[in-house]
Amino acid sequence: MLMDAVAIQRLLPHRYPFLMVDGIVELESLKRIVGIKNVTINEYYFQGHFPGKPVMPGVLIIEAMAQTGGLLCLLEIPDRDKKLLYFVAVDDARFRRPVQPGEQLRIEMNLLFWRRDFCKLAGRATVDGHLCAEATLMCRMVDRDMAGAEPAATETADSTK
């Protein structure tokens, strides 16, 4: 393993219960990264999703993809402790197979485009070689100090009504 959870937490701001990457097993700088998420019955969301038939929520698979892709980008930023990555868009998301407790999610992210504060990544999440989810993610890098200062686009649009 190239990075364990402790090393990941040095780069990502996420913490329990929202850290969705347990390890990094492959890394090609500015190209691709492969992360692992060990899905256990102890995950907080299984209590209600779904009782008697636990399934990892698709939005959390997408979040695991975003965190893994975020690591790829943050590794290249010298002042990464002063930055955050925000979702700008999620395109072409497809969920092919449920992810259940006891499975290991393999998250493969490929960097498609990166310019200044914007990146685009294509990702796939698999279990034992079977495709579970895929999506294209776009993120914007912001300064942590300014992270809450800008109103969301929907807030701006709604304020004119």
C-alpha cells in the first residue's frame, strides 16, 4: 500500500465518519490513482440503508471517488493544507451493482483535465473486478479561508426573486 489512512488524513480534511478512502494502492502523478474502501457492517449508514439488506448509498460511492481523485490533485499542490476541493458537477453517474458490507471497493480515478483551480476526473468503482459505479466528476479548488465566503449559485439566483 502506498498510503494508509493516517497518510491520507495528512492530505484530506475529511475525518470519521466521512473519510471514504482507507488506502491508496496505485498512483501515477497527474494521471491516475487507485484507492480502496473497506466496506464494513459498522458503517453508520447501514443502520438505515437498508435494515435487513444493507447497501452502501450510491452518493457515498461517488464521495469515495471524489476523495480519491482529490488526493491525486492535492498531492501536486504545495499549499494543500490551505485548500479545499468542491464539487462543481457530477456527470454520467451510473450505478451497476450494489456494494454490501464485507466487500472491498476499488476506486480508480483518471485525471482528464486540470487547469489552475478546476479539475475533471473519470472514475470507476469495482468489487472483485465487477463494475459497481462510474461517473465523471468536476471539482473546483478554493482557499479554505474563503470557502464559506462565496454564496452558492442557487442562493444568488434565488435572491433575485
